[in-house]
Amino acid sequence: MRVLVTGATGHLGSALVPDLLAAGHRVTGLARSDASAAALTALGADVRRGDLDDLDGLRAAASAADGVVHLAFKHEVMLGGDYAGAMADDLKAVRALVEALAGTGKPLVGTGGTAAGGAPGQPALESRVAPGAPRTEAERALVDAAADGVRSSVVRLPPVVHSPLDRHGFVPILIRTARATGVSGYLGDGANHWPAVHTRDAARLYRLALEHAPAGTRLHAVADEGVPFRAIAERVGTRLGLPTAPVDAARAEEHFGFLARVVPLDLPASAAATRALLDWHPTHPGLLDDLAQDHYFTED
């Protein structure tokens, strides 16, 4: 299959492109820079120069492919405080890809978050859509594309996608925060849960979705259903030789920055339906085992 991958040199793309190539697919990666283009060429992938703002280019690239995996997202815009703008641009990109593939029966795999399947006091489920959750408009556009003749699916990612490839996710941010403040902190009693998955297990699920997911499918890339946040903080503190302690709620934003609103959330998520549907079974280390390794704690 000729597969177009947006975000091909990012965190997940760096694992997905080799996985697709090893499975016999031909990959074209969307590249914004010379460095990204060179990285894709070195892997054996083809290069399409462009970005999420070039909607006509996205349509043309998707039309030339047998299937599309959409990983790209304007993380720099989100981290700059404009999450709404980043989501709006993602929705535009999704709609452009859907337009290009309408009526073809080709697969289109997009990206969402497990919070979209949440409910108070219950693990998030693939079958559930939580009102007002982030990125639900783009997810809905992808799922609805099934009615337009696209074999569309959405892989919902947990808050933590971890591995040596993770350089800018929540775990590196928490580690930098602990180093800067001298304490590995949590809020409340730290008993709230964060789900997690290893990057390479998530990449394999994207490939399985591309190859086999029925149209209109929501999938959960979840290995650890819910790791207590305090356990994450304790592992970070142990590795850094720093104390682990609760942070006063009044100082949450000062300590955690933009993560202050996310740290106390209870976000358990199930992947039971996904595992049964696609025979997907994570094989790489879980979050706490990965935090026992050196790769997160070796400073550049």
C-alpha cells in the first residue's frame, strides 16, 4: 500500500514509518523542513514537502496515496497557549483529507485522545463520546467520513505515550519541572490515574488500523489502563534523587505551569474493545518500567 503519513518525523511518526516499511508498505512522509526530508530519505521513505496549512497540497498528496495516517498536529501552537487554534487547524486538515478520499474506500487513520471517551468515575471506552472533550470535532469528522465512502478510523492516544523517542511529551515536562523546582510533585493525594502506552505499541496499532479497521471505528491505544499519578511522581523523584511531595493547590500553576489543570485529572481508559477487534496486544514496557530505564534521565 502507498501510505501518506503526516507528522512522519515526529514522536509517533518516527516509530510508525519504520513499522510500515517493515510490513511492506511504501511510505510518503509529509516534511516541513530539509532536516525532516533527510530523515525520511534515510529511513527509505519518499518525501512530500508541505505542512498542515497547505490544504490543496494535502488533498493532492492524499489523492495519490492508497491510504493516509494523519499524525501531524500544531503542538508548538498548543504549547504556546492557543489550543483552540491548533484544534481548528487540525479540523481543517482532517476535512481536506476526507474530501480527497471521499468515495474511494481507502483507509484514513486519524488521531484523538482517550479523554474523548471518558465519563466520571469510569474508564474511557471506545464506544463513548464525552461532550466537550478536546479534538472531538476532528474525531467526529473522521468517523462521519465512513458515510462518504472512506474507511476511516480514529486512534485515541492516552496522555502519556512513552519511549526513548519521547522528547517533548508530558513525561519529559514533568522531569524538567522536578529538576527546576527540586521536588517531584503531585496534587491532592496523587491517587488519580493516567493511562499510558509505549510509542512502538501505539505505532503498531496505527498500522493495524490502516490495514484492517472497519469504517467509522474508534480505537484506544492504551497499555496501562491507569497509573496513579503519585506513582509516576515517585518514580521520577527516585531517579532524580529528589523528594516526592504534594504541591499545595494554591501553587499548582506556579509549580506545574500549563499542566496544572491536567495533573489532577483522573483519566483511566480501557482498550478491551480495540484488542478484541484488531488482535492488538502491547508488548513493550509499561510506563513505570520505562521510567526505570535511563533514557528519560540522561540530559542532552
